[in-house]
Amino acid sequence: MRTQLSRNKAEIVIVEEDLTKRHVLPNIVRELGGNLDLLILLHTVSSRASASDTMIVDKLRTNLEVNLLSSVRLVQEVLPLLAKSSEPRIMVSSALDAHVPMPMRSAYASSKAALAAFFQCFAVENPHIETQILVPGLINTPAMRREYDEEIVSKFSVNAESMAMEALQSEQAMVYLPWYGFIVHAFSQTFPNFVWRRIPELAPSK
């Protein structure tokens, strides 16, 4: 599905597609009309499974396909369009889970960590393209509401639109949303079990 908006003389194209279906990628490029200044990749899939679960490899494969490989393929398709821009920019959405260990999140966290690592390398190789890694915590979206209890959503989540505006205004290579996610990340490197043991309800319950 394609939605086209105009805001502040900028044309915004929102594309909702299953990016694991490779045949849709050329169609997306055609819909962009030959011009692209900013690409924001927000698509994701999230899985719950123990790291020792017999099905973890299948879940990991699914998470990697959606959260990493489909993003890489789309970026490859649109690189010629970004090359035409005077200020090309890419934003990809990793997750705080990639840096803060949580129970039942190994497949999702691994795929989001891989996404961040890939695009950090991409940024070094392509310094002419401003590349930003978004590291959101709990953002109030339909997917999050399916995964967490209502109390957790109201207590710990943040508004998706306000987070998007904060990200667009940031010039950091890695953007923590909200900003104190950086503190949580740094603290968890020394005390990896601290977050979920202090706030066990943050572990997905559905």
C-alpha cells in the first residue's frame, strides 16, 4: 500500500509492503519516481522464544529475513536514487533489546543487533550518505500492544509520532529513543540482568 503526503514542500511516500517478497522491491523504486533524499526503514517482526527452544533456529531465520535482509535488499535497490540526492540519508530501526538482554528475546534481539552492525559498517563505507541507527525502547504501536500488558504500555511506552520527530531532528549516528535508553544500554553492559530483574513485567507476557 502506498500513501503520498506533502508537508513543508516535501513529498512523503509511505509504503506498506512485505519486503521479504523480493518482487515488490522494483515496484517500490518505481513508485518513488526517480528521486529519494531520505529512506526510513521501520518494518519489523518480533518473536518470543527461549534461546534453548528447539524452534529457535526457525524463529531466528524469520527475524533475520524480515529485520535485516529485507532492509539490505531495499537499500541496494534505492542506492541509485540516493546517489542523485545532494543530502542522502538513511534511518534504520534497531531496538534497545539488541543491547539490553531480556528473556525470550534472543531471536529478535540478535536480528536487530545484526541490523545495527551492518549499517554501521555501511556508514563507514558510504560517508556521503548520512546513516542513522534508531534505538527505540518501548514505543506505543499495535505490535507492542499485542505483546505487552496494558499496564506496561501505559507506564513505559512512548508516543511513536513524537519519537519519529525527535529522530528526524537528531544528528547523532545512533539515536536512542527516548534519550535515556543510552543510560540503560551502558548500565546493562556491566549488569546484564538488572533491567528485567528489577522490572520483570518488561519481559513480554503474551
